[in-house]
Amino acid sequence: MQNQSESQFLVTMSTAKPVREKVAAHRQRLRDAGRIYVNTDLPADLVDCLDKIKAERGLASRAQVFELALKAFVENEMRA
């Protein structure tokens, strides 16, 4: 890789800005839809469980699994 003129992992300043702009625009669309971006770290075994549930239910992302689980947790807590 050292002697290659181009790398698929190379990020140049000319490509970094448009990517940042796309991410910012995506997050703005989420905010406009009433959603907030949340980032967290989880134990690997829990992520494995999320991935298994995601595959079993045919969901597109871990975020969908996490949202369903969190909704169920909140509903359960509100009833308690």
C-alpha cells in the first residue's frame, strides 16, 4: 500500500469536506423529522445479540433494534 498512488482508504481534503457536508445534511434531516443522533458503546456480547435480532426480524440496522428495545423498556417503566 505504501507505494500505491491511490488507495481506497485515502481521504483527501477535497473529498473530506463533501462527506462532512453530506453527514451534516443527513443529521439535519433527522432532526427535522424529530430524531436525535445518539452514539454509545456497548459490550460485544450485547451487540452480537442486537445483530441476531436484527437478522431474525429482517431489520435494516442495529438502530432499529435498539429503538424497539428502548421503547419496550420505557413503556414497561412507565407502567411500573
